[in-house]
Amino acid sequence: MQIYLDYSATTPPRTEVIEAMASAMKYGWGNPSSLHSWGSQAATVMETARIQVAELIGAPADGIVFTASGTEANNLAIMGVAQQYRQPRHMIISAVEHSAIAKPAALLEQQGWSITRLPVDHHGQVNPADLVAALCQDTVLVSVIYGQSEVGTVQPISELAAVIETSNYLAKPLFHSDAVQAAGRLPIDVQTLGVDLLSISGHKLYGPQGSGALYVKPGTELRALINGGGQESNLRSGTQAVPTIAGFGMAAELATQELSQEQQRLLGLRDRLIEQLKSHPELTLTGHPQQRLPHHVSFYLPNADGERVTGKTLVRQLNLAGIGISAGSACHSGTLTPSPILKAMGFSDAAAKTGIRLTLGHQTTEADVDWAAMVLRQIIDRMVASQPVMASI
């Protein structure tokens, strides 16, 4: 039995997505910037997809800028704002951002920018009061992830947007959110959410890899990272990948149509899996118990040593059993490093090496959840029972 439970890493493209991409390759292969009929046909395919993606997040179509990934969309948001200023200014991010935000912010910090990293509680959630305290006259951008990819916690984006909107500074900072994990899984309406910029990714919602988009609120100024032909409203030069964009658009349309029903189905599966695992003495839930992504389950092993038994150990063992999950900590040059997300949430180095993530999707069934829970419990019983009890945080 093969069970894929790593939908936060990537999702299998839907049949309709593959068909849309094949059709675009066959009939929409022209350059969408060309004025002849071949170009017009490609442009029609692309603009249809732009509308489809815009409708997923309640945006106007002219607010969608296509990119090659969610990472590029995040970089366009961060660096596209920063590069407008000749002198370093102040930027605020959360302490639990994806590296696609954390690393560009760290680069700006090396260049003299002041970067405030908002702390989070033990569930990984930002307190809006901390944003109030962090804002200053020099703040030009706030970026807070919508749904944390490793522990699943959903941030209070609307409350944070209200803090920015009601601040007393003459020039209000822009507000960006990385919604790569949330789009297609939670209802999003950028018109009421209060964001100026929002990043999404196609391959997280059953579209093709290599597709992403940045929502840019009309009137928001950004500096392009890629310059040339001036495509995507002068924000992302280069001939657009029309088949990839067509697939992204179809995935967004399907997600819009199915969001309510699929969200409830995933919530049921998520809670079923949590219920079967939380009673195990060697597993403790990470992330917010209620305010979390509907498809997301994450645990750590409080009694593991963080050396012989780690999150990656469990990933390998489950893979041998035909089950695909992921771990939070990363391995660099043979050395396992603690998860920076769990560290920011107050976990010890040892505990921060033991995080695991099981994420559910379109093809997940109750039988999959039940089998995966049983196998995981058996593996942990075999591997962790002999471990000495250690302090978890």
C-alpha cells in the first residue's frame, strides 16, 4: 500500500490541469506579446488563467502577477519593496516565516536594514500587540505568513492588517502575506483581508510545479527583480510560460469550485488523524490545536534524544512502509540541524530535531489515515521505547 501524506510539499496535478496544459501547448504556443492571431490565442489562454487565479483569492485580475514559484513571489514582494529605497529602512516579519521570506530579510539585514522578527507563542502564533509595539515611522513593510507550512498554525492576518491600518504613522507600511499553504485550502478574499501583497503557488493546489503568483493591490509600487521586455505589468519580464500558467489557472478554478466541500472533508480527516495519534505517549501535537490549516497534522517526540531518533528517522522508516511524510529539521553536510520554526516556538534543540508533518489531500481517504496512524504508532513503539526521558522544552 502506497500512501502519500506530504501534500504541503507538493500535490499531484489534477487530470483537468494536465489537459489544460496539453491544450495550451498544442493551441496556445504563440508568444502572448505578439500582435498576430497566434499571439492573441496564447494571450487569451493566459488572461483566462489570470482571471481564474484572481477569483480564487477575491482579487481583481489586473492585480495578479505571474511568477515561476511561490518563492519568487515572496522575493518579489520583499525585494520589490526594499529596492525602492536608497537608504535602509525597517521591515517586520514573523519568527516563523518560510525561508523564502526569512532569507531575503536576512540579506537585507546584511545590507543595513533593520529587521524585526515578531515572536510567537508555543503554538506558533503572532500576538497583534507585538506588531503594535514593533511598528515605527521607518517601517515600510510587514510580512506575516498566512498558514505555517511546518506546524500548520494560521495567523490572525485580518487583525494584523487592522493594526497597520489604524497606526498613526503618516506613511503606512505595506502588508504582505505568504499564503502558499493557505490558498485553495482556506477561503481568502484579499479585498477584505487587508493585505497589499499576497503570494500563492500552483503546485500546492494540484497545479504544475514552476507556477506562482503575487497579488499586488492596484496602486502598490514595486521594483521589478527581472528586467527586460516588461511583461506582467513591468514587474516580471520574460515571455510567459503559457502552458504552465494555463495549468495553474485550471487548478485555481477547481480549488474555487471545491473549496468549501473539500475543506470540510479535510478537517474531518485531519481531526481523525490527530485523535488517533495524540494519545500516544511519545507524540505531542505542535502548532495551534484549532487555528490550523485544515489538511495539516504535526507532532514532535518529547522523549526522543534528537540524535538516534529524529523526524528524519521516522520519515525514512515510514517510507520503507510505503507512506510519505516529511520532517521539519534539515540535514546539511551530514549534520542534522534543529528546526528554526520549532526553536522560535520555544522548543529545545533536541526536541526541534524530532518534528514530523503529515499533510492530507485530494486523494486521502479514511483508510489511508487509519493505516498511517497504525504504522506510525508501531514504528515509534519500536524505535523510541528504549530512549531515555528528556526535557521537551
